[in-house]
Amino acid sequence: MSDSSLRHRKGEITLTVQGPDRQPLTDQVVTVAQDRHAFAFGNIGFDFVDLVGGPGPEGSTDVESFGGTDRLDLDRLGELWLDVFNTATLPFYWGRYEPRRGAPDTERLTATARWLAERGVTVKGHPLVWHTVQPSWLLEEDLDEVERLLRARIRDLVGGFAGLIDTWDAINEAVIMPVFDNGDNAITPLARARGRIHMVRLAFEEARAANPAATLVLNDFDLSSAYECLIEGVLEAGVRIDAIGLQTHMHQGYRGEEYMQQMLDRFARYGLPLHLTETTLVSGHLMPPEIVDLNDYQIPHWPSTPEGEARQAEEIERHYRLLLAHPSVQAINYWGITDHGAWLGAPAGLVRADGSPKPSYDALKALVKGEWWLPPTELRTDADGTVTVAGFLGDYTVTAGDRTARFTIDAANPTATVDLA
């Protein structure tokens, strides 16, 4: 894929560099370096919750779970994670967050979100509304009470975490929600009775009221025309959504550039940002193609193999290159850092269960912090104290001696004055 395909990810800025006396620094060597991508390169931060916040509340392990690591300490996991990613998704599944009514897991999630935010990471919550991983106590309530409790949960989460978590998957997998039949839950009957658009409106309007500044995502794995119909119905009903979430769990193999390009174009026509919310590619054998529901393929041991790791690395690079080239894509969230505790036991992590990086980790890092990154670079200001910096959109520093200033490359501001203090 040619470098020109990423023109929309790059910018140029002409800096006027001033010293402490506010006079231009003329004919002087300065060092510029990138600090952060504007693009959201994400991964789940589930593994950090136990490491930062300690053990979960009583009853939280009685419901479906994944994530977590006993092979890496916080420093090593943090080093691996932070060296590539700048956006973390944290788990707010109702059944694990509030396994006992009235006793939510607020303290641990707050501590984890703060730990990430202090390291420059944008934090996202997942999900506000879903029909899976539900608390058993919710089954005791009638539909009106379920809806009341669901609305209260949304307000409490979005309002309570405002300023710390300002991006949410507002509703997850609404296409299948009214007809989901894999186990009892209280949300499917509510969706069946009220309808999909009602559920989407409920999620977005309660969240918007609790935090008007939040970015709210409609998220689904069903990338068929059924999802398009839902999006169209929601938009026609006047519900404001901020981004379309597209899941691409590819346990059965990479779907290829042609499929991905056509799929992105179909959903881009709504004029909304596209978030690739859940991406996986496995480094072991591929799940059999006849499996329809990925949850139906869970085996005792699914090993990562040298051949699979080579394939995963190649496919990761192809996948990310194509996604970055599409102008509507605003975020990519990989679904897992390590194989230990991975979803469905699949070897989909970028790091092996023992903590050693796979080739896929190295391949992705070579893109995000290599090919798509401006390392410390020396430039010389001209007679007016100006210097032109070109690079990927994001945050940068400029340094002269022991003095540093920050600036941002974005499409809207081609010039700036920075004071080295």
C-alpha cells in the first residue's frame, strides 16, 4: 500500500520557536519528536483491573469472564501495552460489575482508569447495555423494573466516570438482542417487548444526559444488511450516535482486503466515524469454517504455533494498513494483549501466555511506533525562528537545550508559536 494512501493521517505545521524572552530562536538546532498519535490505537485493558485494583468483588467470578494475567506483573504488562497502544477499553459487564445488587465494582475500575489516564491513555467503557454477562438478581424483576434499573445503571456509570471515561460502547449487539436465546437474561425480554430502536434510544439518551460530552458508540458483530437497517432506523428516529462500532473477530482467518474495503465503504456512507472495536486474529490453527457462533468453539487447549504466529503477524500488518488507509476509520481496538485468559481461549493475543512478544506484536509496533511515527529529529530554525514539521497527526515536543514546548499537528492549524520554557 503506497505512502500516499495515508495522506489523510498526516499534517504539516510551521512553528515559530521563541525563547523565554519571547524572541524568536533564529538559526538554531531544535529537536522535534512525536509523543502520541491522534489516531486511537487501542487494546482492552482488562488485564490491568486485577493488577491495579486487586481481586474482584464477591460473586464476580460466577459469571462469564476473560482477561487477567498471572504471568506478568504490572510493570512488565504496562511496558508491553503502553509501548504500542494509546486507548484502553475497560470492562463494565453488568454481571461482573455489580454481581450483588447495590455493590458495584466502582473502586477497582476507577483505580484502573486513573492508572491508565495518568499514563496518557484514553479510556473507554464497554458496554452500557448488553444481553450477555448479566447479574442473576436482575431475572427476578418485571420488565418495567428492569428498564428502570438499566436506565439508572447507564446514568450512574456515564455520569460517575465523566472526565475519566468519556467514550462508551453505549449498546452492544442490538441486532441479535431481541432474539438471543443462549441462556436466560433480563435484557433480551426487554428488547423483545420494546424493540431494538427503543433500546438504542434508551442507551444513547440516558448516556447523553449524564455526560453531554461523551462519545457514544453503536457496536455490533453483525456486519450484514441487518445492521445497516438498524442504523438507518435509529438515525431516522432522530437518535444521535457518534460512531459506528464494527467487530472483526477473525478466529476463522483474515477476511481479506477486498471484504474489509467493501465492508468499510458500506458503513462509511452514513457519514459517521468508524471504530473497529473488537479485532482479533489467531496465531494457532483456524476455527473450522462451519462454526457460525464463535462461542460454540471452545476447546481445552488452543496452542499458538510458529506457523500460526507468522501468519498472524502478516495479517495484522495487512489489516492495520488497510484500516489506516480508509478515511472514515477513527479507531482500532485489538481484543487482547496476551494469550493468557484470552476470549474463548483462542491464541489471539499479541503476546504469548508466558509474556514473550509474538511476531505480531513486533509487526504492529514497527508500524505504530516506527513507520507511522516521528522519532527525535534535529531541525534548524530559519532567520525568523521558524521551522516546518511534517508528521502523523498527533502530539509532539520541540526541544532546544534543556527547554521544551509541546505542539500538535492537526489538519486545522498549519501554524503555531511555541515558547520554550
